[in-house]
Amino acid sequence: MLYRVIPLIAVLTLSACTGWIYRIDIPQGNFLEQKDIDKLQIGMTKEQVKFVLGTPVVTDAFNDDVWHYVYRFKSGRDEAFNKEKVFVVSFQENKLTKAEGDFELPESFYNPIVND
């Protein structure tokens, strides 16, 4: 009986090692690409920005005219693959006035869009 229990205990102990556990990648938030940011222009309405970038993850609780687009990626394999990107857009009188964050704004951003 003892010769059956000892191998069973050894197998269960070895299978509990953390190297055998599969960890998944966890993406959270708004995944934005530079091509999305390239479509933005000063003067766009909130609806137009929402169409281009999607609904923001965070809207400022004290100022409805500031939207935060946040993306976090936690790798299940290695912490070297972890990413975090933040992009903030600001509005004044329902028009886009400012954008800043981890993306480069195109030169066309500063050309005001004409809304009818």
C-alpha cells in the first residue's frame, strides 16, 4: 500500500509547481492605434470623436468635457510584454480643443474641421 501512496504524493507535489500553470493575457480598456488618432481634428464634435475612437473608458467625474482612453495589457507569459497607453481628449462647448497622451498627433489635427 505504501508503494502506491508515495508515487501519488510525488506526482501531486510536482504538478503543483507554478511552472505548469497556464496564465492568460489580460487586455483591458480602449485599444487605440495611431491610424485612429490620425483621424482626429480640432473642432470635431463629441459624437464624431466617439465614432472615431469609441466610447471612453473614463469620463472625468468633475468635468464632462475631458475623456480618458486607457489601455492596459497584462501578459500571462512575461512582464516585459506588459503595456499601458493613455490618451486624453478635451472639449470646450462640445468641440474638440486638445488631445494628449502616448500617441503622436498628426499635423492635420491642428487644421480646424468645419461643422455645419
